[in-house]
Amino acid sequence: MLDLGTDQLADNAAESVAKVLYRKVLQAAGYSTEKKLAELERKLAELGKLEAFRERYRTQFGVELDRDHNDPLVGVAHASQIVPEFLPNEFPQRMRFARCGSTRPWTSVS
């Protein structure tokens, strides 16, 4: 059972049920509760790069990605430092991922 109403109200009352459900499915699959990081993890998994990203995160920061991936400050800041190694065309510079406002940053980065 999912309480979509509570989740919808807690995040954004205007958010569609479809978006809340999509986020719940991502969470059930082990992706972040932080929208930007969930989309990054999903994209890396789609490209077959998620495990390498997890290993690089562990090497760089001395902790597992799963410890930080729900943290909108630390998780995003840390991920931003290594994203260019995995998505160099979309994020050629460090910290560009953190500054990107889109929840699907690889589709339109200015």
C-alpha cells in the first residue's frame, strides 16, 4: 500500500499523482529520494555506468553513495564533483550538475 496523498502533500500539493507514483517506484528500485540524484542514478544505470559511479564515489569520499544519495546538499555536491567523468558531454565541468535546475539535467543544460 502506498499513501500517495501524504507524499504528495509533503512535497508539493500541486504535484500530479503520476509524478508521486514515479518517485515511489524509483525509491522502491533503490534510487534516491532526491529528485536530481534519482534521475542521475537512473540515467547512469541506463548507460551501464551506475556501479562504476558508486565505486568512484566510494573512492573519492570514503563512504557509500547510498549513505548520501538522499541528501540534497551533500549528495548533490559530491555527485557534482564526479559526474563529469561519467557524463562528460552533458556536464563537462565540476559542479555544473549541482547548479543545474532541471530534474532531467542531461536534456537541456545552458
